[in-house]
Amino acid sequence: MTVIHSTVQRRDLEVISALQRDGRLSMAALADQLGISVYAATDSYRRLTASGVMSVVPVINPLSLSNYCQVIVGLRINGARDAAIAQLQAMPQVTYVVRTLGDADIIAEAVVYTNAAMDHFLKNDLRRLPGLERVHVFSCAKLVLDDHNVSVVNRMLASLGGEPTMTKHDANVGANIPMTSLGERLAETFNALQADGRASYATVGAQLGVTHTAVRGRVKRLEDAGIMRIMATVSPMKLGAFAQAFIGLAVRPPHELELDRLTAIDEVTYVMSGVGLSGADYLVEMIADDDDALWHAVDRSIRSLDGIEQCWWATTVSVDKESYWLDPPVEATHIAAD
């Protein structure tokens, strides 16, 4: 049974769900959609953002961009880990930092521009972490699913008799679109909206030194291409008493993972295809109502998939950083044709 944080009400969850579909929905439109007053909608929005439960930001799949690389690392730290956490949080290319128990003390995700930058991150930046003993690298190849915790909100809403506005697959931005290259102006606009995805285009334009019309056009280009969605994102651990874990799955030849069955598991919120982490072919994030529900989801649903071996495990203690910031692209050197 889903345990909801005492300060989160059904109205709050409905606000979150509506803003997951459209993060720039006006307060008047939000109130009208939910059948509540503008004051009630605004009050809920302010409480959720002020408490850190929700933020509205542009989200993107870096692997849909041909000029970006992504990696997830499991780190073993000798001694106190706070200094390593702080150092990772300060690195702009590190977009996700999680304290864990299991095969890693810390899980971190990094998104960088160019293979050379990734090599520098792995060989230099990470090596300077205090107390670093071991690095397990998962090289990301293809995003299968990232529902940005839509399924968690849907489960909470259902427990209170509410209706969700979108499915986890609706929220899976940029997973099945043609590969494209992100230019410097689009990247800077994307990054400028990270502080507040609901900021006016005039405010963003003033920050970037361009008109609000230019900002609006850039946002529309990104959204129309399916590269970006501006949406509400939430912290599950601030929403309720959830259990969260990362699982590395290896697939025995000649089996192939049944991805539709895997992503249909309600507790599965993220699936990345790649290689690493003690031979894992896929890295899976699961968020369940409690430890017992997590155990049963793995035992009954994950392990029933043909050819699956669980080869890596880390239970989340806390999420210390979550960002979608992108390294600004740099000018490439082109070889002239004869």
C-alpha cells in the first residue's frame, strides 16, 4: 500500500500530474482543468516547489543527441563519503548523484560533450574524488525508458481515487526519435530554463541577450522535434515512504530481453541499455511502495523474464543531485574537401 507523506494531498498530486503533462500550463488553465480556484492551484504549486518535492524543468534524453555522451558510474569510497558527494555535486557535467547501499556507495551520472571530454571525466575528474577505491562504469548506449517518476505519481493518485493524466511511456522523452545534433544556441536556452522551466520567455531572453520571440522559437523547435519536454519532476523520497534501487541485469545468450514486459512492470521507472557494472547489459531503476513490494517486484517480475541474471544491486538512501544541464557544444574543426 502506498504510504503518502502527510503534507501531500490529493489536490497536490493532481497539480503534479497536470504539470507533468504540461509544465508551462498557466495557473488559470491548471485551476480550470482541476476544477479548483486559481488561489488553490497557486498555493499547491508554491508549497510543492518550496519544499523541494517538485520542480518544473526541461528534460531531455542526451543519447538522442549525436554530440553528447552519457555514463553511469558506481563508486566505492573508503571512509567518509560526504566530501566525495560534495565534489560530485560541484561538477556541472555530473547530472545525478545518489547515496546507495550495496555494490556501490555512490551512483553518479555524467553527460558530456565529445568522447574526449568523457575520457577526461573518467580518467581525471573521478580519480580526484577523496577516498575513491573502485569505479564500476556503465557505458550508456540507448535509453529504453525514463518516466521521470510519472508512474510513482500515478500510483499515489490511484491510491486516493484520482485519475492520472499520462502514462510512463508518454513521459519517455526522446527515446524513439531520429538522432540529431544540438547547437550552441539551443543548448544555452535549454540550460537557461533549468532554474525555472516556467520562467517567462522575456526573462530568459534578457538573460541570454536575445528577444522573447527567439526564445519561444527555440523552445518550439526542441519540443516539436520531440527532443525536449518542459514538465514537473518530483522527488519520490519526499513524496512518500518509497523504496528505490538500481539493478544491473545480464542477459544470457541466446536470449534477448523482453523489453515490453520489463517496462510494463509498474515499479520500473528507468531502463538504460549499455554495458558494464559487472557484466550488466541493462541498468534498471525501480521504485516500490516499500521494501517488501520491491523484493516481490524483483523476485516475481524481473526474475521471471527469460534469460535474466541479476548481477548488480544498489539500494538508494538519498538523492543528492538531479540536473538536466548540458555541456555547451564547442565549434568542431571541419576538414575541407578538395
